[in-house]
Amino acid sequence: MPSTTGFTLWLTGMHGTGKSTYASYIAARLRQVGRNVEILDEGELGDDLWQGLGDSKEERSLICRRLGYVAQLLTRNNVAVIVPSVSPYKSVREENRRVISKYVEVYVDCPTEKLIERDSTGKYKKALSGEIPNFIGITEPYEPPTSPEVTIHSDTESVEDGAMKIFQSLLDLSLVTQDELKIITGKKMKANPLSKKARQAEAPAKAEKAGKGAKARPATRAARVAKPASPKKGPKRSK
């Protein structure tokens, strides 16, 4: 019998980091073991859940809350919910963490320079030229998580390797079983659960470390990537 524990796997990251690719990969393998799975893809639900909303900070926050509300309804009815969403604001993601009973945050990270290089949609180019206003990571900041359960570097890690990190986290949190993962991965994986006390002790250290290095990505940084370096000025002559 497959496990019926519901949970929400929230994949956050900038446009083009691979969130939807990971969502599809994970969903297909959970369905292999009989799990009820739903993907709430931000890019596919706009017409149904937030038609008419714009891209101001308030409107983006409302979109994230609506995704969180639907995810919680499904989670409490024993569905494995996967949400690939830019969800750029840390405070709103933390609201969803408090609302959703079993919430696993996955930060899909990739340097802005790489995202611009491999952009197949042309959105980054248009945003840099000013054709798309309020674009996250270009003209609007993205706020990285301070202590996600999983961090994936999609510029250096394969989909398979990133997925294994997600499966390990789900096992550690007792949201999937060893038997399920044996079928999914072909390997016998061992859980490494932290005690509640250990988690509480670890959280401040992770938050402090992340706070030092995980800063919001503003437009100015991405704009510098796209502009050629200005010629260096010669030494100033003394008068």
C-alpha cells in the first residue's frame, strides 16, 4: 500500500532556474508508487486563479497566498502537492509555511548571468532593454530563502542529482518511505532525521549564514552583466 501522507513541496527561484522541470520529474516518480500528486504551476494557473492581477509587489504576494491556500487544501486531503513558483518575497513564503501543515521548501538557485545566457524565451533580454517592467531579478529583487530544506544549484547539478536531494529530504521528514524510494530510485536510502531539538538549534545558525550570503538580487547587478565594461581611465594628473 502506498503512503497517503500529504505534503507541499514548494519550489522557489528566479525565472528559468528549472522549477517546472523538477516538478514534473518528481511528480512522475511519486505517481510510480501510487501517490496522488498535483502540480500547481504558477505559469499555468494564471487564467484560473488570478486573471486580471498585475505584477506589483502586492499582487505578486496575493498570487503566492492563493497558491498556498490551494496547496493547503490539497495537502490536508493527503495529496502530494508540488508548487513551482518564483514567489520572490520571503515573508509571503513564510506565511505559507505557517499555514501549510507539511511544507518543504526547495530553493532552485542559478546565477543571474547563467539565466541570461541560457534564456530561451527572450524575457531576460526584454527586461534588460526595458520592454518588460517589474521583472524579478532585473528590475525587482528576488529574496532567497534563508533556511530551505533543500538547495539545488541548477547550473551545476543535473535534474537527477537535484531530485535525489529532494527525495532524501522527504525521507528525512518521514513524508515518503524507504520502500517507495527503493522503487523510485532503485536504491536503499537511509533516513537522517534530526530531532526537534537539533532542528531548533540548527535553524539560527543556518539563518545567520544565509543572511550573510543570500541577498536579494536587484536589477543593478543583472544590468551590469548585460553592459560591456567601460574603459578604464588613466591616472589623474597632478596639478
